[in-house]
Amino acid sequence: MLSKVEIATLIYSTVKDVSPNGAPSGPMYAALMGAGVDLETYNEVVLKLISSGYLRQSNHQLFITGKTHQLFM
């Protein structure tokens, strides 16, 4: 099972790689579901990334904000 830090890193890295068009949240969750991540954990991590200022969400698309941190480099 992936830790929440590993999940956050994967989500942030994926969104960063596809930005500025944003990454669709649904397919990203589906990919992580295959690694044993449940919906509650996925939503918790995404909301934490948004509330911490690393991501923003619009119409189920996730975008990076430009904020970086050692964890995500």
C-alpha cells in the first residue's frame, strides 16, 4: 500500500507533467485505485494538496499552482 506522502507525490508529479491543461481527476484516481488507493484516501490527499496551495481544481481537472516544496522536487 502506498503512503499518503507517496500518493501526494504521484498526484503532484502527474499534474505537473500535464499542466497547463490540467489532469483529469477521475482517470488519475482510477490509476491509483489499481495500486490499492481507495476513494476516501485519494480525496483526502487531493483536498490536502489543494488546501496547502499546491494544486487547484476546476471542473474535476487538477492544476499546479506553482508552489513548490522540497517534498515535491
